[in-house]
Amino acid sequence: MRDFAYQRAHDVSAAVALLGADPEAQYLGGGTNLVDLMKTGVERPARLVDVRELPLDGIESTGDGGLRVGATVTNSDLAAHPEVRRRYPALAQAVLAGASGQLRNMATVGGNLLQRTRCGYFTDLSRPCNKRAPGTGCSAVEGEHHNHAILGATEHCVATHPSDMAVALAAFDAVVTYESADGPGQLPLAEFYLPVGDTPHLETALPAGALITGVVLPPAPVAAHSRYRKVRERASYAFAIGSIAGALDVRDGVVREVRLAFGAVASRPWRAREAERVLTGGPADAEAFAAAADAELAAARPLPHNAYKVTLLRNLVVALLTELTEEAAR
């Protein structure tokens, strides 16, 4: 590990200034991803700016009925908050599915959004990886890729984004707020993560040196009727091989509103807009749910060893929406 300096920031402007003064510095939240990457040599910051003590650890209602979540709120506190559980249950479920209890106690909302892929080639310095070393190639295309992307990938990178939390946030149209040297700003989560293209090393649209200050969840009555489902290779703590966040409003057997987002199938949380379009105004039954999933997954371009994800996601859509429909009927 490279020797590094360490400074603790006590206000947001000071943290941004510290990073602006040192282009090789990085923010440190819970460290549950960054420190691991420093140990393997993937990340080599010259300075860590600790932001855990910034006054960004609150969860509060917004004037229009949404929620504002601070960037240093721990995953444990987010999942346990009564308003999160009541208004956005899929978000609480996603966070609880995302890691062990010990990691949730340390990991922060801002850090969760910025975590890097768990692709084995990304963390193996002996193998080519365009995300880690642009222009070297993507080892996973011809190598081990059973848990890699089937949507939105290119020949330059087929890695997936590992966050469970971000999948639920995508379903609920969350907005990321930040502070930069030019002042405050915000990015809808749909624009926060960049498409892979031929620059997979460029992962977010955050300005250079910007600090995430929080996430705003807009009011969404349908979100109160939501769930998160995750499939993984073992029942204990593990990253998803496929996941889904869904919310559904059914009246008289007709889908009035639906939200769907997939995880572990792309380089970013995948909002299933086509499936939502197909479902809205139609019947709430298994046949319609399967047809909507097929419409969304028609864009899938699986590799030889991850084509199973198409069937997996289709089944997840049908199962989750069926559960929500049956729940609404009770």
C-alpha cells in the first residue's frame, strides 16, 4: 500500500477545498470498499480526507412529502429508519440484503453509491482491465463472466455495479446532491452513472473533486407498496447475480403505476422503462408481467456464460409483481 496522508474534515467546504488542493486525494467515508482497493493497489490515493464527521448524517422529510438522506448516514441507520421502512420499504430491504451487519454499520450512503465493481479482473493487477487501466482491454469478455452484464455493456467492459441500495434508489427516481468548488449541484440518479461506451473508467457524472452530500427521494405513494428481491450464490452475505426493486399500484385488476429497476445486470442500476411502459394500463397478471419482462430484456446481449440472467430476471419480475398484486388484493 502506498503511504498516504490523512486529514479529517469538519465542514463540507473545507473537505471540498482539501480535495481541490490535492488531485491525488480521495474522500474516505466508511472505507468498506476504498480501503480494500488500497490494499490490493487498485486505488493509490496520496491523501485521504475523512468526511465521516461532517453534519450529513440526518434523515428528514422534505416539504413535498419526500425524504432527504445525508451522505454519511450509515446503511444500518438508513434501513432502520421508520420513515424509510414505511414510505420506501424496498429501499430498506435492499440495504439489508446488501452486506453483513458489520459492514452496514460502517458503510455510508455516499460511499455505497460510489463503490467500484467487484469484477475479479478489476482487482487483479496482473490482468488487463479497461476500467482500471484504460486501453488495456477487458479480460472478462473472453474470461470468467458468469456474473457480468447482459444490458448496456460493450466490448470495452462487461462489469456490473455491485450496489443493492442504488437499485432501489433508481426505481424511486432519487436525486444525488453534491458540493463542488463551483457550489452545490444535483444529479438525478438516472444521469449520475455514465454509460460504459468506450470509457468504462469514467463511472459517474460528478464534477472533479465533488463531494456527495446526500440523496433526495421524491414523494412517491406507489413506493409504499414495494419490495426488493435478490438472488445470490449463497444465502449469507454475497453480491447479487440478479436483483429487482419493484413497486406496484393495482386497482380493479389494472396496473395504474409501476416502478421496476434491475441490479447485477449492467454497469449501473438498470431502470426497466420499457417494462413499465408495457405494464401501465394493462392487466395485473403473470402473463402480462412475463411479457413486460420480455420486452425489457429484448435488449439483453448476454455472453456465453451469463445467458441464464435473462431467465432469472424474467422470473424475478413475475414473482415480485405477483407478490405485490396478491398483497394489494388482501
